[in-house]
Amino acid sequence: MVGVTRQVREGLIFWAEKAREYVNTYYQGDEENAKGTNFYTSILKTRQIVDSLFEKEEGLRSVIDDQNLLACVCIIQETSVLIEQEMTDCIEIESLTNSPWNTIEHLLPQKRKGAATSLIEGIILESRTLGLSKVFKLMTIPGAKRFYQRLGFEETDGSGEMLLNENQAAMLLLDLDQKRNSTTFD
């Protein structure tokens, strides 16, 4: 989903309500007790996104899950990155985060897998359709690095910056398409 829609606004409000509920239930009502968890990181990233909604509204991208709930959000923007001594246009993915129920360590009935992958897939497809950059950049935290590596992103300099080049993006799309179209045999 592109931009800030009513469904996204309502989804972010619901996220805030669920985050408060989970803090009260699992972290003794104190958000500080969740520090160092993916859930805490999700709370912080969600606040960053909400704080920048007005100025970066056009860059918001999201995924709605099979239960019609907001599952994942991020902000994208066009920028440049130095690759092999040359400035290259790229799409930067900022503050990508999943819903609170997908980041908390406790098993919850709402938990779903694949939202972040679907969001990145959608960004790549949108970029191709609009003729934008075929290189994608993001800054990751150590806990998410392996996830992005599995998608084909490569770390550039140890700072957390990761890039997905045109060939890696094409391979990711092909892999996801094959997984969708594969049939399990016994």
C-alpha cells in the first residue's frame, strides 16, 4: 500500500494500543523493561514513522495482512549511494518495522510471517514499474541483519548499511515467485 490511508492511520493507532497492552502484560507496565528486544525496537521505529508521517507521507509503504490488519510499515525515499567509486541512485528503506504482535517474543494468535518480505517485494516491484532505481539501501540493527542477508542484502562497511543491487533484487523476486508457485510433494 502506498501513502498514508485511513486504514494505515487506524492501523498505527491500533499498534499503539496493542503495544501498551503488551507492555502492561509482559513488561510490568514499564516500556524500559522491554529494552534490547525486537518489540522495543518496533515501538521506537513506529514512533519515528508516526512523527514523520506529515512530512514523508508520500514515502510511506505498508502491508495489510490476511486479517485486514496493518502488518508492516516503512518509509522510502530516493537518494544516492557510493558504489565502486561512483554515486548511484537508490531507494532508501527507512524504519521498516512489523506490527507489535509480530515482534514480541511471546506466541500470540495474531502473529503472521512474511509481512516485511512482502513489503520489500512490493517496493522493488513499484520501483521497477515506475522506472526508479534498481538499487536498494537500508540501515539495519544487528538483530535484523540476518533477515536482510537472507533476502540478498549485503553489508557495505560494518556501519549497518546494507545494499541490494539489481541482480540480487531480481533473484529475490524470482525466488519469492517460485515459492508462491511451488507445490509440496510427499
